[in-house]
Amino acid sequence: MRRAEPWQKAEIPGPEKALVITRPEVVTAMIKRAKRPLLILGYESAKLDLGEEKLIDYAIKLAESVNIPMVATGHTVSELTKRGFQHAAFMPAVDIANRLRDPDWKGLDGLGQYDLVLVTGLRYYLAWVMLSGLKHFADKVKTISLDRFYQPHASWSFPNLPVDEWHSYLIDILKSLGG
Amino acid sequence: MSKKDVHFKVKELKTDIGVFKDLEVSIGRVFEETWLEQLGPTPYPSITDLREWDLRLLERYKPFYMPYCDVCCLCTMGKCDLSRGKRGACGLDIEDQQSRVVLIACCIGASTHASHARHLVEHLIGKYGRESLIDVGGLNVEVEAPITRLICGIRPKSLGDLEDALDYVETQLVHLLSATHTGQESSELDFESKVFHAGMLDHLSLEVADIAQVSAFGFPKADAEAPLAELGFGTVDASKPVVLVIGHNVPSAIGVVDYLNAHKLYGEVEVAGICCTAHDMARYDPKAKIVGPMSYQLRFIRSGVSDVIVLDEQCIRTDTLVEAQKTGTPVIVTSEKNLAGLKNRTGDAADEVVEELVYGKVPGVLILDPDLVGEVAVKTAMKVAPRRAKLKVIPSVEEVKAGAAKCTKCYECLRACPNGLPVMEALAEAERGNLERLADLYESCIGCGRCDNACPVNLPLHSFIVKAAEKKLREEKYKIRVGRGAIQDVEIRDVGSPIVLGEIPGVVAFVGCSNFPAGGREVAEMAEEFAKRRYIVTTSGCSAMAMGMYKNGEGKTLYEAYPGAFKAGGIVNVGSCVANAHIAGAAIKIANIFAKRNLRGNYEEIADYVLNRVGAVGVAWGAMSQKAASIASGCWRLGIPVIVGPQGAKYRRMLLGRKDREKEWYVHDARTGDSVYVGPVPEHLFSTAETKEEAMVMIAKLCMRPNDTSKGRAIKLTHYIDLHKRFYGVMPDDVHLYIRRATDIPITMKDEILAALKEKGWKENVIPDPTLLPRLIRKREKP
């Protein structure tokens, strides 16, 4: 635990590896500095416990705290709707990644491409390859993995963390964003 | 039939127009003159013959690469760092490298099927003769080899005729593989075109292999009511000597069955199979038992039930000999592709070999003669069964608990598991005496054994899971309809019109391996959903087995509850992996039999027809292998989209359309020559779904085609919207893209959809006679 090495150990990425988030303030600062942030939320978020709630509940609070637009992948939108959150776009994980690598994409709102993408709640290996696609082909987009396990293809990632510590980091990020 | 490479020399030839001396004539191929169908433009296509078609597809469905790693390590100038636009020492960039790796994978897959087909054809010619006739369905199947007709421009009549097709495949595969050498192809799109070529060759190999074995071995011939066979771990009678066969290439398994039948030993000795050999063995003799898909290898071997293991080829565990030695089970390897370091005993007397296996003088032997395999396997099983007393390495409950107490809570098992199953937490429960959580892992476990290898204190974790689920295993008793082979011509005539017009909402093929993200049950659930919705559901390989391991409320498997006919609401098991040819073949036959399009060497036109008119989708929910990749790539070139499970993203590239780019969704109207917007149909050629719910919505969407009539489109939209609302809880946000005319709107959803259309500023459009090929336009626009 608490190591910046791929959670699935054989998934060795190569020379370019994610910088490790050692303090939650790093994430907060990047979100505040971003002009066009985006949150991608996978279906695992509806299953993963985070304290008394699920990761998806946290993601809703995060999105609402600073009005980050959200793309729900898989059929995650159904869980968002159940929770009364109706502002998420939805599309397959590889579709949103494919759009993010296109410098001419106008975004969900027609106002242009995104500069910071937060990713959480996808299966580890799906996030792995998706982040790799963005690392190589979306050079204007920075990516942050908010998952509990180190994602080496992201620009920034937590190391492998115990659940409590991960929870605490996420709460700190939310608080510092006013959520 | 065509004859290839005709070459003759004439010393002196006197004719009306003069005298020719030392005349030498060389002709690539001579085509059969008795077949009246006109030869199309691309018989035996070379790598470049269909390149324009490929590039048309790739223009719309652009590759999106998701590299596994940043480097290339294929030559000694490397490793080369290809991250962020860097090029390697040879000049290749990361996109080229990814497409190159995909091509290598597809060449491996296609070569494997081609090699399988070659072995089968040679074996069958040796046994039945070159003139032995091709017969895949008697009078019910006139178009006996749609893929061969389409690609090669030949009508194979006999086993010997199939050799021509295989000669072509083998030559092309060498060219393709050579393009992956350092310093060859430099464009990722041309790598992708070659990927499509490999896929097309793969489909040809599949067809050759299956029509050869169906014809010669007398498998069910396009029989919608093919018999039901027993499926499941619990169907094998462990009190008898058991011969277990594993793999894909059936002659050795047939050697076992023939020996049992010839010596009236069926009933005294059990023969059971895992993976596609089991499919084909049950097609040969439905008394044979099917244990399950490839994920069952480790658990069944460790259970000690088998008294001898016969391995042939493909998807076999390469540690079988190691595992078998733990239970004292002798192994017979039978394929040149897996010699396993064992001594070749093909020339030795059966009893001598049996003696050595029974008394453990050797752990296994290589035998390349299927009849000898049959004799040795049966005799060995009968003698070894009482001696080894079903020695198993599955631990007792007490041993599981004691083992659990040794767990160091290091997380290595969790980190090694491809599906991230919570093995460690389940072990903690087991230590407290509760094996339920271990048992719960069983259905999601793909049986890879990586947890065992990762454990630093050498706990046999996979065996712990199997022990915990022992009761479930014993209760696994199901029925599967054995592979029926081809689709009858009359079935195609019956469904051709409703499929092309869209009134049968689609043909969904659940195929491929058992690397399921959350267990095989999901495949059964998806299949049943679409059968209930009156789609035509087809299946093959490990997916066909997984689908059978599920009973409905009435205690029936899908094969008992749904008809095996190729019709709306049917669940059609075509057979093993190589029988996938009949699914692609059905799409091709719709173009030929229903629409009267020529097949003969006419690939591009038929693929254009399938892409624009035949609402077929492949779903490889547990896709794992290079063979699955090459089968999928054959579908792409033919215009059939493929969906994989989330693990399929590890194939490292998708072929994705962009529905938000209107300009990419225009076709030619063959009637008028007009360029017409048809919407994003089908939206993708290769995509991955994160959950089965997403897959089901995607399946319904990808079945839409430009040619759908309004009635057909309304039916397809009804399913798409209904599934979307059920699983996503909301209306789709892209309905307006799929409605061309007001009459496309499903009547029961009219108000809701009209409101959505108004919001999007929707305008009515025409429904064209769609084609991507300018040469098929019958009337051109006036200049």
C-alpha cells in the first residue's frame, strides 16, 4: 500500500508516469486554475463505498461545488438520476476519450475543448487504457485520477492508498473547493 | 473450381495467324466455366485490392489508440520511448506501433485458424480422399461456402478444392506478417487495412475448417433442431474412468469417441471436453459431455475427475502438464503446435505406451495419430482410474481454513486478479469459518490462476475458491443445443426481407472467449433479452457454453426455452469458434439469396450491402485471444460492428464513429446519385461497453442501418429507447439523429420524441438506396 506503482502489477507503463499527488491541495489548485475542467465518472462509483456513502455521492458533491461538467460512462447516469442529479452528459468511456483527443471538439456545451479532466469510478484497467490514449493523443489535456489506486498514465494520480486515507484526501479536496 | 498457377510451354505452335516458337504461357488462375455467376472484380484479393474500401471505413471509423505501454521492444535498437509524439530508432511513432501490434495479433489469430483448417483438411483428405464431397446442409444449403465464394470466387465441391483457398490464405498471411518487420509499413491506416485483410483471411479459414469437418465427420448439417447435449461440471460421472479432451481441433477427440463406440465402451467410460473441442465432439456424438468454457480447465484438472487428459490446440493452458502431474493424471498431447517437450510415441504400440502412462514412467506422451490417441486414451483411463483413485488437489474445508490463517494480507492476490476480485477479504472470512464469500467469487472467476502465482505464501487460492463452490459445481447440470453449422438458404429467404427492411430489429452474435468481466451469466441475460425482443440471437464457442449455464424460472436453459432456428426470437448455436463462419456467412447470404447480389469475387459490394442494410452486431463479451481479434477484424471489413466487454479495451484500439460530425455520415443514393445524410448508423465499428446494461443499449443502437424502412426504423428505435430508459433512466440524447422522417417515430413514443425533435431543430430527410461505392450509383447527378 501507499506506493506509486501500478495497482495491477504487470501493467508497466513505460517512461512517462503520473506525478504522485502527495497533498490534496495539489488537486484543488489544479481544479481552481483550470479554465475548462471536466469530470468523468464510471459505473464502479455506484458500488464503491466511501465512508457512509458511495463514491458517486462524493462525485456529485464535487461536481456541484465548482460547477464541473460531468460525463457519466456506462449506465452511471441512472444512478445519478436516482440521486436527483440531472446535469450529467452520458456516453461510453472510449467515446469521451476519443472526443478529448480532438483539438477541434467543441465540448459538451459548444464552448471548446477541456484543459483538465478528472477521472474516477472506472474499472482500473479501463481507466488505464483510456488515460493512456489521452496521455499520448490529447497533449493539451491534463488528467487527474481520483481513484484509490495509482494510475500511471494520468498526469497526476494518488499512490495506492488505504481506504481511510483516500477518503480523507477526497474530503479535503471537497472542503477546499467549498463543497 | 479454379485451378491455380497453370503453366505450359509449347516448342512450336502453328495457327491461322502464324507460327509461334518457344511459346510459354503462365496463368495465375483458371476459373470454373460451369458456374454462370459473373466473376467479380476481386477474386483472391491481394493486400491492396480492397484497400480503398478499408480506407473508406477508416475515414468514418477512425482508430482511437490506447497504448498499453509507451515503448516498442521488438528490435535491438530499442527499447524506444514513443511517448508524446516521439519516434523510435526505426522512425515509427506510437500510432504506427499500436496498429502494428494489432496486425501482429490478428496475424497470429488468423494463422491459428488457417493452421487449424489446414490440419483438418489434410487429415480429412487422408481419411476420406480429395474427392470427398462438401455437404453442409444437403438441398437446404445451396450456397455452401459464402465466404469462399465471396473472397476466392470459387465454389468448392470437394475437400480437395478447399486447398486452393488455404494456399491463398497462407501466402497472404506471410505478406501481412512481413509488413510488421522493422522498417516496413509506415502508415497506421495501412496497418489497419492490413488488419482488415487478416480478418478476412481469418473468416475464410474458419469457413474452410468448419465446412470440411461438417461434411466429413457428419456433424449436424444446418439443423435447427440439432440434438441437446449435457453441459456442466456436474454432468460428468466421476465414478467412471474419465477421458478429458481440451482444445479446438477435434480429430483426436473423435478418435476417443470412435474407439469407445467401436469397443462398446460408451457408458463404461466418460468422455468430456472443455472449450471448442467439446463443442465439436458433441456435434459428432451428442453423448459426449461438455464441461464448460476454457475458464474451466484449471478447476476441472485440479478436481482430479479426469483420468487422462488429451490436449489438442488453441486456448489450452500451457501449464496443463504441470497441473496434471499434481493429480497423477497422464497427458496426451496431439498437436504439432503444442509438443510440450514430450516424446513422440506415434510409431509405438498402443499397449506399450499405455503401460508407461499407467505406471507413471512418463508424465505424458505425444501422439499424432488420432486413432491411436483414442485407443491409448481410453485404455489408459480404464487402467489408471482405479489406481489413482481420483486423486485431487482441491483442499478440504479444514485445509482452506488453515490456509486462510496463513494469509499475510499483502493484497497481492487482489492485485493479480484480472477482475480485481476481493480474494483477500473472502479469505479473511474463510479464516473465521465462513466460506460463502469465497464461493461467491466462483461465478466471476475466469479461472486464470494468477492469484495462486502471486501469493507469497503459496496458498492455492483458486483451489480454495473451487472448494468453497463445490456444491455449485456439482449442481452444474445443463443442456446445450449442439452446434448446428450453417444457416439454411430457406431460412435466409424467410428473414432476408424483414432484416434488410428493419422489421426484424437485428441479428446479434454472442461469440468469443470466457474472459468475462463479471461472469458468464451476463451473456445469458443479454441473449435472453434480445431473444425476447425478437432479434435473431446467434452464438458460438465459449459464449455459447456460458449462455447455456443459466436456467430460467421454469428450470430451462436458453437452448430449451428458445428455438434453434435462424428466425426472430431464435437462439442459434452454430458451434465452435470455426463455426463463426456461418454467422458472417448468413450476412453474406442475405445479400446473395435475398437481394440477388453476386457473391463471386465481389467483396466490396457485398460488404457495402452488409454495412448499409444488414443490422448485425457481434458481441464478444469475454474476448481474450488473438483469434477473437482476427474474427472481429473480419467482421469490420464486412461492415459488421463489434462490441467487446470492458477488458476488450486492452486490445488497445477502437474504431469509433463521431455522431457529432455530420459530414461523416453521408452516403450515395444509388437511385439518384445524391449525397444523403443518413445519421450515425452504425455509429461504431469497434467499441467497448463498461457494463452489460451499456452493452445492451449499444447493441440495439448499432443494429440501425441506413436502409431501414420507416416501419423497421420505428421498431429498432422502440427497442433502443426502451432499453435506454430502462437502464439509463432517461431518454437517449441522440434520438433526433436516427429519425429521418416523421414516420420513423415509434407511435407509442410520439409526443415525447416530437418534443425532443423540436428542441433539436430536426428536419425531415429522405431515405436513400444507400451505398458508399460510387460505381453502384445507377443514375448520376446532372453536371
